[in-house]
Amino acid sequence: MVERCIREEGVFRSKYALMQALPRKIEYSTLISILTYLEASNKIFLGEDGSVTWVFTDNPKLLKLLADSPVMR
């Protein structure tokens, strides 16, 4: 649920804004655990200012473009 919400929105200015955007309420400690996991798996970036940004490339069109593009040396 948290991953889907971040993926659809793209950027949240704070963890509190993310908590408010979730369809169901979760505890803050649970949210921190989920964000730690998502950051470790390189799906999100946690900024120094508390922002949460989706960085994982899961767009099929982008992945196809990257696969078909020539390698520059």
C-alpha cells in the first residue's frame, strides 16, 4: 500500500504528508520500517529535508527504450 502510493504520486515533501495520503492509517514505526526497506532496495530516495521520492524505473516503455538504445563508449 505504501509502495503503491509513493509510486503513483512520485514525490512527497515529508513523511507526514505521505502518512496523510495513505488510504489507511498505519503506525509511524511501521512506516519507518517500510521506508527503510524501500530505500535499501533502491526504490525510493529519502532526502535530508525529509522528502520521499520514487526513483525505481518500472516503466515498461522506459525499460524498452533503455534496452534498445546503443551503448556509447
